[in-house]
Amino acid sequence: ASSFIRSASGVHAAMPAHGQIPPEPPPPPPPFAMSSVQQRASTASGAPQTAPNARPRSRKRTRGGGPSGASRRVVRRKRSSSAARSRSCSPELTVPPPRPPPPVRQRTEGNKVAPIPPRLQRRLLRAAGLMSLDRLLECVEDNLEQFTALNIATALVWVARIALKKRAGSDIEEALGQDSRISALCSLVVKLVPSMSVSMLVGIVWALGKLRILDIDVLEAVAARLGTDIRLAQPRYLLMLSWGFAAVGYQHPDMVAVIERAAFANRAVPSPSDACNISCAILASRASPDLPFVQSLLRIVMQSLDHDANAGSIGSHAESPASSVHLSDLASLLISLGNTSETYVLADSLLAKSAVYFRKHAGEVSTEAVCNILTAFVRAQRWAEAWDLVVSFKSCFVSGLVNVRPGHLVVGIWALARIVLQGGADLSFLVGREQALRSRAACIVPFLEDTRQVLRLVWGFICARIYCSTELLQAAAEHIHGQLRKNSQDVASRDSADVLSPAEFCSVVWCLASEGARHQPLFAAVGDRLCAFCGELASKDLVDALWAFAASDVAHTAFFEAAALRFVEDAELCRSLTFTDAVRVAWAFSAALENLELQAAVVQLLLPPPLLNSALSAGGENTSMPACTWPLLHIVLAVHEALRNGPGCSHLSLCAEQVAQQIRSKAGAGLRRELCAVLPKELHEDICQVAGFSQMLVDAALPAKRIAFDVVSNALVLVDLITLKSLPSGAAQLRRECLRRDGWSLRLIPKESLSSPLCRDALGDLLKNHGLEPARCVAEGIHSAPVVVEYERRHHQNTVSMQQPCAASRTNSLRIII
């Protein structure tokens, strides 16, 4: 039982607000049809009944128990000859009497006695042995009127077993849940519950849990029947029953108390692994971890951990003593305890001892169990122990993270991302495996049932600094957009399982924008939903959503106007923002809010003169302020002339000084060298890095002709996930608009095209159009339209562990207007 639980258990957790699916117990072995003598003997001895697929053992004669084969043949020949002699001597031929019919066994249904068809159970097992759901359900349909309690339990258990072997996911479970033959079996269960044994009832509950069929009538009848049966106290039955109820989400008001009373009455002490699994199932039914029964189970587990800490290292699970707890079972228990909202007394002690236990047996843990273990410690916010476990499990991540099941990959990446954000951990041991992880993640996205899992997977890749590929972003965007289209008629509903929460909608667009990707239909659908919840969004979520829309160059008019009105009407909301968040919101409104009057009003509320004076006067002394604050504020001041000057100082000049102090990329120097190679020598001194009255800092500028150049970076381009073309981002468009107001033009130069003849020819043609004669000859024909350069993009982000692909690098060729 424990080995099956370990192989079938899986945790589908990710973010702290969502729960886990409890570990799955082994399939129960319902009894097969026994004779009345066998039944009485089995009942008297208390032995459990045999599974329906078990074949009766052949009876073998012992050496002294009967005649040998040769002797039997001699006896048969003698009997045949004597019979022939008797017939030849008889005056008339006598016909032997017919054989008596086979005895018909009896069963009791309440006060009635009904015959059991002798061959129906064997026919059912024969159909089940073919491992075909169609054959098995055909047998059920043909013989449903003759089914007994034993046949019903056998049929349901085998349907669940075959469905488990098929591994077709939710499709086959959904089809079986709507099958009329399964419904007919469930209806018969309600009628025959009083005549069923405990093993039959437990097997039926297990089967319904496997098939995810929530039949209230069946579960209520089973719970009422088992509430008074003391045989329920066997740990094996406790495990299967509690798991079955938890798997379908059924909460019987008295079942936990019944299980607790039965367990204490029987005084059967479960093994540590069974104690883990029973606790997981009971906690999954939203029971309190402070129940005496749960506490006693937790103490069994802790005693096992103490015993292991004082003993030597155990070997494999097959050789481990019965007193040791299996690693995956312990991980599932910690996950279940982390899902409960209440605090429990044994939490700190259990987690501390578990961390020692996991580090001691790090070489024996599977990668899937490692994902669950890290998730449990992350949920408990024990960051130091979590990072120590990451160091201990490095080899597991390197060798096995790519091959784990989809649910475990989601929680594993999510846990690593949380650890990186909290402790700044270095995941350099994954260098060289990031591309395989991205490919694996892109392949599993269509098979994830929950939309939240897709979001957590993408968020985990970004925050763990593994970053996403185009295939992963495209698959995730299509999956989420497809789920939103199914709920398009109920936009404002929060009850549907496929609709994300408002905060998660904000996370969706933030993930795409931070990776330099845009999916126009998805952004439009998310904007429509955020309009309905704009007044309820937390300030941080609202800031992220506004920034994501503006950075992706998506202007959702209704959402931006609703958000602007909220800031105008709620002055406390403006004051609650940090200076960096206020700058981000002001930049987003400057880029995407089309109502200019409302835009000016909300920006002035977000950035009043006293706030600007205090922030700019501190300047570089405020080291806690992110570096992106000053470039964004510079754009806002360039757009809104009313904010440029303060009392006795120029906000625009002070901000430009802060931007100039930031480290610029080396690509700008390469661009200036290319311009020097194209322009005459007397114009080399005119090349500068400041453009327009707004004092915009660029890579190269020619004031005489009012033209500026920027080398393409991650912030200036994005990839459209529908057309797979690279386009200027919202930041690039806003910079162009600021310079256009000053009479300047801005052109983007691909970094890979620098030092190439194609780039120099394009620069020469462009300068000739602006009245500058290049220093060398260029190709004949002046391009009246902007020049287009095709190039291959590579990554140029300097990071310690992994490298983030630029948005431009996600397409085979990028077309950028110079």
C-alpha cells in the first residue's frame, strides 16, 4: 500500500493561496465470491477478504493424499471394463441418471434471500482482465439487473483501476462521470449499502475518489453505514476511506470523529508512513490539525524521526525498518500541514526534525519528492533551511528536474523562485540546463488542467531567473486566453474554476510584459475583467497591471480611465504608494491614457512638487531606490511641462543628472564609432548623447539635424506572440513622442548590425536624406522610406547564473526601423 501511495502521490501546489491534492492511497482489494463455508471461516478468523481479481488457488494433492496419475488411470480402466460387463449382461440398456445441477449459493439482502449467479463474477473478472473499459462496461450493462453487492463493488473498483492505467487525465474521468452505466451502479450502491461488507464500502469510496465522482447519496449512505462498524479501525481502511472522501471534496460532519473513535477503540498503531498518509487525507477534508487523533499521528511520525536521528543511515526503502517514515510521505504531510490556515503546536519541531532527516537522506530522495519538500519549507517561510536543502539536492535538480511530472515541475520552479526572491540564492548549478527546462515547460503547458498552474510556471521561470522562451510564452498565453474565452459570457464571475482572481490577472500581464512579450487578445480580455474589479485591486497589483499595459504598448481605454478615476477620488491611495510606484503609475498614464486632461490631473496628484523636491534633493544618497526610477521620471517630466520646474530648481535638470550617472551599455560607444566612420571628420565633434529640450539621454545624437539614435535593448523592443514579429515597445514609443515634440526624430539600431556593411550603408542613406553627405560612397538610390534591417538577435544581459533572452531574440529575424 505504501509503495503505491508513493508512486501515485502528487502535489499540485504553487502559490501560497491554493491547496494541494492529497496523496493517493493504493487501490483496495475488494473480496471475491467465497463459499458460505469460506465466508464463515474468514469471518471467524478476522482475515480480510480477497480481491475480486484474485484467482482461486488450485488444489494440489499431497503425496499421501490420493492415488497417483497412473493409479487413477488404472482405476478408471477397471471401472470402465466392469461397467461394460454389467451392461452386456443386463437384459436391457439402462440410461444413467442426469447430473444434478450445480449448487446455487445464497446471499442475504436485508431479510430476503436471493441466489448468486455462479458465473457472473467470473464473467466480470474476465472482462476486467482484458483491461478494456468498453468490454467491462458492456458486461455491466448486460448483467446490471443480476448484479449483487459484490459485483457492484468489483465493477467500480476495476473501472477505477483501468482508468488509472490509461493515464488519460481529466478527459476519461469526465466521460466516466457522465456515463449512465456508472450512474446506475451508484444507484444500486445506495440500495445495497446495508448488505455490503466494510471492504466493499471502502473500495467503492476509493473508486469514486479515483474517478473524481461526487455522488452525495452514495457517500452519505456509506458514511452512515460505516459510522457504527468497528472494523473500520484498521489503518488500511482508515487510509483508503479518508483519502476517498478527501479526493472528491466530500466533508461528512461526523466522519472525522467516527474515524478517531474507531482508531482509539481498536488501538491499532499505524506505521509512520501510514500515519503520514492518514493525516494528509484527514487534513484535506479541512479538519483542524489540533484534533487529538491528528496530534497522535504526528507524534508517531516525530518518534520515527527521533529514532532515525539516533540510528545509522537507512538503505533503500525496501530494506528500511518498519519504524522509519518514507521521504515522500513525510513531504506530503508537510504540504498538507502547510495548506491549513491554523497554526499547530508541533509545526516548528516537526519541520526542524524533517529538515535534518531530509539532509541526512538526500541521496535517497526522488526529484519529485524534492519539489514537494521545498514547497513545504517555502510555505512555512523557513528560508535558511530551504536554501540548505537546495544545496543538498543540487544533483537531483541537475539530473531529474527536466523529467519530473508536470505538477511537480510547477511547484519545484515556484519554490526555487520564492527562495531566490527571499534570499538572493544563486542557481548557477542549473547553467546549461535552462534551455531543456524551457522546452519541457512549453511541452507540458497544454496538459496542465488548472490555469493557475500555467501562471505559476511562467512566474517561477521569471523570478528564478531562468527566464522564458517564445514557445513557453506563446503556449501559456494561448492556454490562458482559451480559458478566458470559455468564460466570456460571465466576465465578472469569480466562482468559475477557470477564471483567475483579479490579482492573478495582473500577474498574467506583468509576466508577459517583463519578458518583452505581447498577446493583444489576451491583454484585451484581461483589461475587460480588470475594469470590473478596478476598485478592489490592491495598490501593488494595480501598479503592476498599469505598467504592463503601458510597457507592452497596449492602450485599454476603459481600464486606464477607471484606474485614473480611482486615483483621483482616493487621495489616500496616492499617498500610500512608494515614490518608485508613483513614478511607474505616472509613466504608465503618460504612455497609455488618451484623455489628456485626466492624464495631467492624475500625474500631478501622484507626483506633487513637495514629493519631487524631496526625492530629487536626496538624489544618489537614496541607495534603496531602484535604478529604473530615474529614467521613468525623466520621461514623465519631459511629457508634462508643468512638472519640469520646482521652487528654485529645475526638476528636469536634476533628474537628467541622475540618469547620466547610471552606467550605459558599451553598445552606444560602438554606434558612435559607426557614425564617425560614415560622417566627415569635421562633424565628429558634433556627436553627443543628449537630445532635445527635454535633455533626453540617448546613445548618439546629431543636434544640427535633430536626429538621435538608440541601440536596441530589452526595454525598447517586444515580440508579438501572434505574428512572432518584433516591434518597438511602449518605452521606445514614448521616447520617440517626447523627442518629436521637440522637433527631433529617434531611430533604433540593432546591436548585431553594428560593424557590418549593411548598417553603414543604411546609416549613410539615412544621413543623406537629412542633408548630410556621408564620408564614403553608398549604394545608389536614395531610400525615401525608412530603412529596414534584418538581423539575428542574441542575448546580451549580464547575469551570474542564467541569461535572459531578449524579446528580439525570440524570432528568427527582427525588423527594426532605423
